[in-house]
Amino acid sequence: MNNDLFYKIALTFIPNVGAVLAKNLVAYCGSAQAVFEQTEKELLSIPDIGPVTARSILEQTVFRRAEQEVERVLKNEIEVLFFTDEAFPFRLKQCYDSPILLYKKGNIDLNKHRYLAVVGTRNASNYGKELTRDLIDACIEKNIVIVSGMAYGIDIIAHRQAVKNNMPTIAVLGHGLDIFYPAQHKETAMAMLNNGGWLSEYPFETMPDRENFPSRNRIVAGMCDAVVVVEAAKKGGALITADIAHSYARDVFAFPGRIGDTFSEGCNNLIRFNQGSLITNASDIFRLMNWDDQEKKKKPIQKTLFVELNQEEEQIINACKLVKSIDEIAITAQLPISKVSAALFALEMKGVIRALPGKEFEVI
């Protein structure tokens, strides 16, 4: 039995302990295993841990279920990613409510490449289908991984077009990895394992219950650089994903549709209320995200001499010399993304750094 894996999985089975509280437990105790080694007094001293939760941890009633899950994971060659692991998606680490654990099957590095979520209605029109296929085709040479949710409509069209083009694509699922849902998409799902794969925060035997999918959408939004909504009604999963992406400071793009079309209303509203940038083709995304992969002539900007910097600003500038995206800067500088965002704006005003498209920054 892999003890480290066992305790990480056991942590996810504690009743009434979600991702945020689980991270808090690990932060106070030092590791997943240490959580189960605390005394009742020590557990009760941790914020938001009450007597009921403390007893659940001390009684270790989750251990039998965790043993079964470890056996299934090893038998089915599932990779388990804990939020403290280097292989855990770095973009997702910056999201306060991201899962503490992901089950992964497939062949892809979740911290390399560019990640683009393509989402939309289950009732895709011919217009939406063509937009999706054209978008995926244009991404072939851009080192982009296509992420979606394996649902009917826009999701499966995006996955299938990526597979057709031999592009990496990942399905984030709202159920355990031992289930295929919808069953009609099993062939595509199996083909994805060669160049991409499946992700889920849910253990084996978790059914595709309705309430799982909004939670699944936060992973889609959080692990990507940007989200594209192709077609969407006024309400639905695609708009939930777009809204979550906004809360994570991710770029959101939307294709406009004809006025009066039910499944264009959501996209048109995103654009109307400045919640999504209007795009007409993939080139718009590449330009706005600074994914053109071309050396651009930059006009030299005179540096301000003898700029006074505080310690956090110096950390951010040093990080900015190594990486460019706001997520990577926050991780490298070891600072919360909220502080990094505010400091980057201040440094830009001081003329020390410049902002690039796609929420990237560089030292002048």
C-alpha cells in the first residue's frame, strides 16, 4: 500500500470537508498523513474544524474506502495528482476553490503547452459546429491543448476535431473515471488517451449526477489560459464556466450569433455586458492572447531611473524575468495572485514593466 497516496485519497472522503477546508488542514498539519495523526485538541484548534469533523478524522472511518480506492487506482493505471504535487496543473493551484486531488488517465503534461477551453450548448447548430471545427483546425500549429467536458454538442465536436487533427485534448468529467458518459462518446474518449486524456476530481463509482457538472466546470475554467464560448443559450453550463473563468481572471471569448437565435443569446449577452471579448475567428484569440509566435518590434520605453521598490515588488520583478503569465509570476514569487495583480499594476505605472496581451507581463 502506498501510504502517501492512501492518506491523500482518505482526506477527500472526510464528511463535510471540501477542497478549501482540506487545504487548510494540510497547511496547519503539514501533510495529508499528519491530518490523521492529530489529537482532538489539535484538530479543534484549526479554524472551521468543529467537534463533528474532528471525530470523523479521529475515528478513521474513511480508511476502508480509501484502501479500496487505492486498489482501483493502481489496477486501472490512474495517476493521482495532489494539489501540492509539482505535476498538479499550476494554473489550477491559483484558484482558491480548486480540488485538492485529481484523478488522471492519459498521456499529457498538464503544465506544458497552452490550454484553451472550448465550451457551448449541447444543441449545436450547423453554424456552431463549423465554428468549432474551424477553431480547432486553426490551433494545430500553436501548441494548444483543447479542454472541454465530453458533453453532447460543442464539447464532443471540439474533442473529435482535436483527435482528428492528432492534437492533444483533455476531457474534464463530472463522474468517476470508471464510467463513460455519455456512452456514445466512448470511442472518442479512448482515442484521446494517446494524446491527452481524462481528468476528474471524483472517485470510482461516482455517477454523473446533475450537481457534479457545475463543480466540474470550475476545473475546466481554472486549468486553462482562456475560455471560448461558441454557442450558448441564456442559461447553461457554458455560461457558468465563463462566469467562473472571470472570477479566476481568465480571458473569455465569445462568437457572436444572429439576433433571436436561442443558442446565440448567451454569447451575445457575454459580449453585450463586456463579460467576453468578441471574436470572429481563431486569429482574434491568438492576437489577444499574444500567441502569434512572432517576434514583434517593440518601441523602446525609457526606464525611470532610481525607482523605489518594496520587497514584494522586487520579488515580482525577479519572477517576471523568468516567466510572463500572471499565474506563473505568482507561483514563482510565492505571493497570492491578488497581491501580484495589484503590484503589477503599480509597477506598470512606475514604468518598470509593460503589460502584454493575454495577461502576460515583461520587465522593460
